[in-house]
Amino acid sequence: MSGYTAGDITVHDTIAGIAQVTRAMRKTGRPVVLVPTMGALHEGHLELVRAAQSLPRAVVVASIFVNPLQFGEGEDFDAYPRTLDDDVAKLKAIGCELVFAPNAREMYPNGFRSTVHPGPLADELEGATRPGHFAGALTVVNKLFNITNCTDAIFGEKDFQQLALMQQMVTDLNMPVQLHGVPVIREADGLAMSSRNRYLSADERELAVTLSAALTAGAHVGDHGAEAVLSTARAVLAERPEVEVDYLELRGAGLGPVPEEGEARLLVAAKVGTTRLIDNVGVLLGDMRDREIAQAALSAAGVDDAPLTEEEMAELKKLKARVDEVRAEREARQAREGLRGAGFGAGGMDFRADGVEGGIVRRPVSEGGSAGTIDSATDTDSDSADFESDTRDSGTATEGGR
């Protein structure tokens, strides 16, 4: 097929070229899976491509496009790193066969005439300091969906707000595209992988881990309620005043109101030196998960399925507290012995609270990837580095936005 060679990589820089190939692939019954990026690829991006490749018979298209529409005033579009040759080499090494790398003239031949208006959620959290950013991100992804004829699209969960807005767009506009969320990919010490990490000095790199440490601590006390989650995370951040916190917020799983019990999402944005970083983790509020586990264990042991009484639950909580104490003692001992950092397993942190509402499928991280774990939280988490905006604002690296 012209424009596609199985087992090799083909780079298209025109809409007509990539559209012709993907239309032909769709006619054969194969799914077309889009992985949108802005280039400057790192292991987090590559993990998203691997997730796409895990879908049966998938034709994977990695797009590389620095989108001017999502850069705001004071954010230096021209300074964004452009490393196309290196990016293509990385994609080729993991078996990606199609790359779409257009320029701005190809994508916006008539300027920015028609755009997606994402609604009030786009003005909160990241949107509060980057007006218009999400409108730009959703507009270009809408175009990429149409251009590539994709059936599926892969996004990382690190930019959780963007993922929520992408799902909102797909749902509200009845788009025939299935979104897949991949858990936050992390370095061995828990820092979320990001294109912005390259701007951190050695000392700043050490400080940056405070973000994931605060999220971990907060998620561990989810059974004590929302205020405990926030106060615990704030206390960790307060220990490192050099980390300038923009926001620390607890939201519902779909970024709506926080439930008294159930799944929630803890999000943080902060500046370390001149570099702005974001991160998030799933949190399970209340004792719902403990009840589910205890009930399942009793059922498996042949005990009747009657709901646990408050007295029974209190006894089980005492047992769980003792288990947590033993685990903490062992982790502290292992940390002293240099085996691993307290709270982190061999694969990093495993954030177990599930994410965005509304039809997103969560893809597992490959064996080569590193997601992380918060044992007292809820079900796995991965990298939001798939479509990040890495902008400079008066010498500041700004994160957010696919």
C-alpha cells in the first residue's frame, strides 16, 4: 500500500497522505489508534504507543504537532523543543509504523476560524492560569480524529483535566472514537515523567519529588475523608516551601464535586524553580473499598453474604491498621537498607483509584513501563505526557495540555 510499509515506519506530513492510508486500513476492518503528541518524546510517550499497540490488529498513528492554538499570551511557541528526527527514531525502535507530522500551515490553512468551546471545566484548575489553552487542545484533537479516521485514541492520565475534557467532547459531540487512559508513568522515585523535567537542575529535581510524595500521603488517608486527604498533602508540601504551589485540589472522579465516599482525584500544580509541573492521583474516600474487600473475603470463606455490621467493620479496621503498621515498619527498614524508598514498590507507585467518568477504557502499563502504587487508594494510574504543552513563560517551563 502506498504510504504504508508493514514493519517499517512511514512519516506523513500532509493531511491527504495520512488520510488515504488510514481510510484504506479502516476498509480492511483494522482499528486505527491515534496517539497525539507534541513531540520531544520520552519514555512516557512511548508507553502510550505501546498501549496502542496492545489493541488487537491495531494500526497505530503517532501524531507530532506543536499546536500554536493552545499556546497563550506570554507562552513562547517558538521555544518549544522540536526534535522530529530523534522522535521518529524512538518510534521506529518500538515498532510504530505511521507518524503524522504536519506543520501549522497544513493544519490551519485558513487560520483559526472554527474552534471547540469546552465549557466551564476548561476555566478551572489549569485553565485558570492558561485561558484558551484547552479550547486549542480540543480543537486540534478534534481535527486529528477526523484526519486520521481513528477508531481509538490513547491519552495519558497525568494531564487528567485534559483527559476529562477530551471525554466530554467525545460524549457531547457523539464522536465514534473510544478513548483509552494510560496511568501516569513515573521515574523510580515517583516523579511523573514529563518533557519539562529536562529543565530541572539536580537540586530542583530532588524538590520536584515532593509533588508525588504529597499525593501519596494524601491518598493513603482517604478512608478518613476529604479533609484528611487535603490536610495531609498540604503538610507534605509545606515542608518544602521552595515548591511554589499553584493549586492542590480534591475533585470527584470526573472532576466534579467531591463525594463523601467513593472515587475522587487529588490534583496538584506547582512551580519548582522556573518549571511548572502537574501531577494527580486517584483517591478512594471512606471505607467503601475496605468493606468490599472484607465482604469478598468472607464470601470466599463460605460466610453468608449479609452486610457487615458496624461492630464487625470496626474490628476489621483495627486489623487493617495493624497491617498498615507492619507494612510501614518493613518499608522503613528496607529504605534504611537502601532497597527502595518507603512507600514505593519495584514498579514505582500504583495509583489505584479509577479515573474519568464516561466511557474511557484504562490501558495497562507494559512490563517495560513504570506506573506506581498507593495501596490504600484504589485501581492503577499512567503518564499524561502524551500531548503535553511544554511552554516557556518569561523563563518558565509550563506544563499541561495535550
